[in-house]
Amino acid sequence: MGDRRQSSLEVARLVGDCLGLDWMQIDLDQFRLGLEIELQLAWHDSKLKITRDEVLLTGRIVWIHLKRVKDYYTRLDRHRAAAMQETKSFSRAAGLRSQPGFQQLPEVAFTPAASTGSPSIERDEAWAPSC
């Protein structure tokens, strides 16, 4: 396990412990992935910054999703990747890139948080929750 992933898992565990998560019910890796995805989605559009990078509030949103669907974020990742591929295929086939006003979906929204400079759950120690 790499240092970044280990750090992310440790922070995710801290957040979950602060929220009182039952780790027998919630998968830690799904929770970590959820924190990163929720923060990354809002990073690209200020109108979507509902939690304002507040880690405990973001953790609650992740928890809600995982209570409903145990592998919510794995499914979301698969769905986003398929949608991106479909968009690329469609725009190439239709020649939309050459059309005035066409806006390609930003690919940066589908890359890992660490490579975009967007917030990630191991960004810095000050970002970790204090409960």
C-alpha cells in the first residue's frame, strides 16, 4: 500500500470515527473513495461546493450514499468512465468538436484528485477533522 493511499485511509478512518460509523457496516475503502470523489466534484464548479470542503459534512454525504448502496462509489466511477467514453465517441462520430459553441466535458473532472491539484483527503494535516 502506497504512502498516499495509507494516508488517505487513515484520514478517512478518522472522519468515519468522528461520525460514529460502524466499520462492520461501511467499507473503509469505499468511504475513502467517496470522500475523494465528493470533494473532487465540487472542486470543479463552485456552485456545487455544498460542503465548502468541510470534511465532516462531506463524510455525512458519503455515509448516506453508502448506507443505501454498499459500493456506490465504485459504481459511480464505472458510470462516469462509461459516460466519458460515450461522450468522446459521440462527439467524434458527429463531428461536434468543429461545431460553434460545442463544449467538451472537462476531462479533469474524471481524473484522480491528486493529479488535478484539487482537494484530496490527505491534502494536509490541518484538513483532518477534530472531533
